[in-house]
Amino acid sequence: MKNSRSESYAAAGVDITAGYKAVELMKKHIARTKNEGCLDDVGGFGGCFGLPLGLEEPVLVSGTDGCGTKVKMAILMDKHDTIGIDAVAMCVNDIICCGAKPLFFLDYIACGKNIPEKIAAIVGGVAEGCVQSGAALIGGETAEHPGLMPVDDYDLAGFAVGIVDKKKILDNKRMAEGDVVIALASSGVHSNGFSLCRKVFDIDHNPDSLYQPCEALGGKSVAETLLTPTRIYVKSILALLEKVDVKGISHITGGGFYENIPRSIPDGLCARINKADVKVLPIFDLIAKTGNIPERDMFNTYNMGVGMSVVVPASEVDAALEILKANGEEAYVIGEIVTGEEKVELC
């Protein structure tokens, strides 16, 4: 016997028409990201991109990542136009560490309910991140998950592809004792360590206090400070690579100094970092004080004000600093390369 109830996808919680509207709203953002490699408009089953010519041995470099529980801050603040910058930053800042120029990016949004204006705001942030990094936004996916996620929740992840000539892939085997470590300042917490932030500031149970002006943060609220977008270093690093003999780059993400700096240091050498030279941002002092977190744990979790580090010959330090500063970075020396087995040492 037939079931007399009338069922539909909408009745099951998925609004297809909202998906159509979201796509229409986001098209203006996507248009901002088009570059010379784009071959078609968004909406097909796959995004097409033409590889640039002129490279002897082109190598594709890919990276995928998300924003972690920083998304929770965007949801709490009902501010969704910057979290997409974080998603792009986490991917393109990784692939630039190989010396690769980002070509294109794709995003993935999973949500409890597709609210077109919210999805378009998220994609607007993704597009801004793509503009900042020179990547084209050539596709993506918005998945509505009723019953799996609460209505107001969403998650955001992305995937970037870049390109580099094989002979120009950064090779840390050329690194030598006496080389210098330069810091590029971060814009804040970036996109790592937010589970600890949520615990320290009791974000899940006492969010109201997060919106009050905080003297330790120069009058900004904790919420506003934590939601500051991750800085994208692509264009400044590309400019640096053109003029300076860069021997290694580290993107300081989850794991802080202790996990990320060693990834660009060869066996037998050590990056000796002078902690006194690190310009620690006020938000990290506040996290440490509020949560009573030991200094080593802070440097093992957060970027502490250094979003990226680069290693250059001592003879090219001045040139490197000049180029980075000309490209909008706050850059300064934090250490040197010495002989050692630990790969990183903070003293």
C-alpha cells in the first residue's frame, strides 16, 4: 500500500532553491578573483584552469586546510565575511613555503541550513583571500546537512594549487651555519589554537564578556581580536624570492615554533631563536595570563606574533628586510642558523 504522505527534499530539510540563490549571490565575489588562467565560469562540474607557459619543468604544489574552531567565533559574532580569508590563507601560506605561486582555489562549506546571504558572505571572504594571494576561485561546494549539524553551524575548508619551476623549489640542503632567521609579523592568533582559546576565555559558556573593550588589547574586544583574519604572505614572499637567496620558509601554524620551524631546517643544523627579539602580540600575553599557560606551551601552540619565518644568508639580510617592508610586512631578525641536532632552540 502506498504511503499517503507527500515527501520532498525540502521537507527533509534541504532547500535546493536556497542553493541556487547562494550561487547567484556569490558570483560577484568570484568574478573579482579571475586571472589569466581561468577558462570558464563557475557552475560546471569541474573548474578548468590553463597552466602558465615559460617554465622548464613545471611542478604543481597543492595544499588543503580549514579554519578549525575559529569558525565558532564567526558564528558567535554572526560575522561571516572574513573567515574565508582564513581558509585561503591556511592553504596558500603553506604552498608558498615551497616557492610555489598559487594558481587557483576551491572551497567547501558544510552547513546545517543554507542561508544564501550567509553563504555569500563566507564566499566573499574566500574571494578576498584569493585576491590577496593572486589565486582564482574556480569552484566549490556548499553542502546542506540537516540533522547532522545544528541550523546555525557551518564548517569551511579549502584546497589550493600552485606552480613552481622544479629548479626553483626551495632546497634547505643549501642552508648553512651563519644564515639568519627573519620573522614576518602575524596579524594575531591566525587560525590555530582556538580550542585552547575557547577554554581559556570560557567562550562556550560566557560569550558576553568577549565583546567588552579590553584594555590589554588596546580597547578592542577579545572576540574582535580573535576573529582578525590570518595574514596572507604570498605576494611579499614572491617578491622576496625574485631578489634574495631564500634557503627556507616556515609557516607558523598549529604546533607553533617547535613544530613548524624544524620543517624547513636540514639535519645537523638548528634555528637558534632569541625569544627576547620576538615581538609577542598582546593577545598572546592575555591568553597566557588568563589561562596560566607556561611559556613553552605558548610557543608550542601559537605563532606568538610570527606568522612566517624565512632563512637567508647573512649578507642578504638588509636586502630581504627592505623588500619585505616595501611589500607591507613588519619583518625583523629573530635568530640564526647554528650547528645542532634539535633543529630549533629558543633561548
